[in-house]
Amino acid sequence: MDCMDCHNRPSHAIQATPERAVNLLMTAGTIPKTLPFVHREAVKALKASHASQDEGLREISRTMGDFYRTLPVASDGAGGDRDRQVGRSVAGVQEIFRRSVFPEMNVSFGTYANNIGHIDSPGCFRCHDDGHKSKDGQTIGQDCETCHSME
């Protein structure tokens, strides 16, 4: 058993997927939406396997930097702006990685589901499924008001 057998979530939120984590930072403006292919490249960098956090952080910087160095810059002279956007994107992706991926512990996106609700995981229904029975045959019911006060 570990903590997540009973608790609804780890001590800090880890998004269920790298795609969702990147979407959130793009929505917040941390990762610039105007940088070509940034979503695809950020997700690819987050999905790569690494032996340690330090290695992962270095590789995110290297792979994203290499991709954007080989991508032609539009002739509008926005090269310096592109460099700033790449830097912001790398920093954002590294922050996602730092908070969500712990290679030494075999923890990554989806390892510990946030069991509040039931969009990305069974949530409440992992126990409130009418399948968990006591010795006398009673089940944990599916009535939300067993645990929640609905008004």
C-alpha cells in the first residue's frame, strides 16, 4: 500500500497527461502560443524517458533548443523575439517536468491519479462502486450524499 490507496491526490497536483500540463501553461501565457510547433515539441520533450531529473532538465533544453535552431525564422526579423519565446518555453516545460516527473521514484504523469471527481480517473467510484463489500455483505453505496452535503 502507499498513500494514494486512501488519499485522493498527491501533496501537489500533477496533471494527468503532458498534453494537459502544456495546455495549462499555454493558456496562462507561460509558454507562448505564437511559437511554431511549441505544443508538439513540449509534449515530446515531456514524454521522453530520463534517468534523473537533472538529465531530464538538460535534455528538455537541448532538444527544444536544437529543434528551434534548425527551424527557419520568418523574414520579418523576429529572430531575437524567437529566442526569447524559446527560452520562455524551455523554462515552462522544465517547470512542468520538475513538478511532475520524478524518474528516481518512477513517478510521472498519471502515476498517481487525482481522484477528486471522475474525469481522468475513476475518482469516487474506485471505492463507491457497489463492489466493495463488508463481511456481512454491505456495500459502499453510490449516493453522493454519503460523503457530500448537497444543497
